[in-house]
Amino acid sequence: MVSQVYAQGANVIIETGTAKITSHDLEAEMAKAPPELRASLLQRPDALAQLASNLLMRRVLAQEAEKAGLHTRGANQAALQIARDRVLSDLQLLQLDERNRPNSMVLDQRARDVYRAEGEKRFAIPDEVRASHILIAKGDGAEQKAKALLQDLKNGKDFEALAKEHSADPGSAAKGGDLGSFSRGRMVKPFEDAAFALQPGQLSEVVESQFGYHIIKVTERKPGGVKPYEEVRDTLYEEVTQRILQEGRVKAGQQIMTKAKPNPEALDAFIASQKKN
């Protein structure tokens, strides 16, 4: 039977006569969960207690399997070795990551290189306009009503007042027609084309869309550009770090495989044997 080793400083959470689950067992099991789930578990002692119970049941069942000699069978031995390999190889990869983790100078240089090469495409800020509108819903005389309102506006009447009184868009009408700021792709095309053709303070002609007839007034324009490096630096740092660590893992794997000696005949024999089953 495989002996159980309990590290010093580990508290026993739950036990039977033959098996124990310690704080180290819980820590190892929780390490497999996403950070948000780990935080949630720490707020729920009942869930942690259930997790410890599940681990205990698994450990007792494992002991019973060993007593029955199940661990000595060929395929089972291989499964145990693969499970052990997975745990130890993951630990070795974490150690490799720590060796390859870039220092602040390398990290910043690589992040700036990515920003220079990809920044205009990845971190582009689109042009925006802020606009108000008066919407006249489609129906008999709707277009004529919209044209009459446009003439009133050209004659000096207050846009906000007319929007509150006449606009069929209740959400913006209550705010004097204000739609806030938006970039291309947010509005229906006829409305968008008209809005982006205007300068602040200008009125559109009557614009027809699937919703009705609009009179648009642009109140502000925000030219596009590229987000500054400082604003996206943390994102790039994380991305570059992961890229460097992955490069290190790939290199280590390639070094291992240069010494590997495949046996195609053995693989073919395995496939043939499995097809017979």
C-alpha cells in the first residue's frame, strides 16, 4: 500500500480510522479551481467541509483499491503513472515559468514593440459624435410635419423644446432629443450617415429611416485616434508575459522531443490490437 505522508504544519480537517484529509489536501484541491471559485469557497465553510468529505471518500476508496490489488494491473499502473506525471510535470512547468518570467525592462520593451506594431489596429478609438434628434413616426402627413418642424428650427425655435413636445422617441424626447455619443455602427445607416456628415451646431435635412423621419442636430464631435500606451500597458504586460512563458514551454518541449525515438511498428501493432477488441 502506498504510504500517506502528512507534512508538518498541516491540520487534519476530517479523518477515519485509516485516512485523513489535511489542510494541505484542501489547498491542493482548491488550487485546481478558478480564483473566483476559490474566493467563493472560502466564504462557505459548509462547501469546504463537503469538499473535504469528498476527498476523504476518494482516499478511502483508493485504499480499498490498493488492498484489492487493483493498482498492480498493467493498465491501472499506467493510469497511476500518467496521473503522477501530470501533477509533477505541471509543477515543473510552473518552475520553468518562474525562470522564464521577464524582468520589468524586458517586459516593457516587448510591450512597447507590440504597441508600435499593432496599436493602430488593436487599440483604435473610433470617431464619435454626440447628437440629438426629433423623430416623427411614419404615418399620414409625417414627412410634411417633419419638414415643418425643420423650418421652425431654422427660424430659431428651440430644439430641445420641440423634441420634448413632438419627438416619438420617448427615451431621448425627455432629454430634449439627446442621444448621447456614439460611433459608427451603433445607429441605422441613414441616420448614421447624416449625423457623421454634420459639424457641431448643424442641423440635418429630414432623414428617413425604418423608424420614421428624423431631424438631427450634432452637438459635439470627438475625433478618433489610438489609446495611449499607458492606458493599455497592463493588458500588454499580461499578454507579453504569457507569450514569453509559452515560448519557454514550447522550447522545452522541442528540446525533449529532439531525443525522442518513435517506434511506428509498435504504434501500428497497438492500433491493430485495439481494433480487434
